[in-house]
Amino acid sequence: MPRMIFVNLPVTDLKRATAFYEAVGAVRNPQFCDDTASCMVFSETIFVMLLNHDKFRQFTPKPISDARTSNQALFCLSADSRDEVDDIVARAEAAGGVADPGPKDEYSFMYGRSFEDPDGHMWGVNWMDLAAFAAQSDMAPA
């Protein structure tokens, strides 16, 4: 069985956060949802658990940092094309997020943009042409 990843994020408004992640392409799994948490599924192996602050505090004794003013982690999703990168970021912005809080990545073999969710958690979205990257790497001096 492939390994799965569960990203747990503290959110200030669970309903708003759930709607935001649905807008950028995640699917809510009601089996693991209640009035304190929403399980958002990006793929068979990637889940984002949105937890209100009281629920999040049950898992850690450390204070919850404000993702709008500090960064503890950066998350990144892959995309199948440059157009999909742009589409995801546009949907994030339309759903109340901030488009491109970080610089765009623009290379011949890779394209990436970013967005912040309404709670300030920063996500990257990247497309990579692995064949072009391999060809470029083979030509680079050792």
C-alpha cells in the first residue's frame, strides 16, 4: 500500500476553510468530518485535515502560530500542465485566497505559482516536464 500523507491545519472558520479547499479541487470526505474537523481529499494518498483551534490543540501542547504572520511549513501540489497550475491558483483566488504571495517559478521544464488560503497557509502548485528536465540535466557539465 502506498504511504499516505495527512496534513493537519488549524483554521479559524471551518465552514469557510472547507468551502475554500473544495473550490481548489479537494473533495470533502464526510466519514471523517464533524463540527470540529473536515477531511479534504486531494488524491488517494493526500489528505488535508482542517481542524478548528480547539480540536487542533488536542494534538499539540505548542501554541498555534498565525500563518498570516509566520511560516512553519510550505505545501506543494503537483499539476498536470501549466494551464492546470493557473486554473488552481485562479480558483483559490476566487474562493477568497491570495494568489501568488510568493514568486512564480518559470523555467523551460517547470512552472509554478502559489496561493494562500484564508487562514494564511501557503501552497505551491507546480508542473514539471520531467523529460525536458532529464534532457537538460544530461547536458549539464558534471
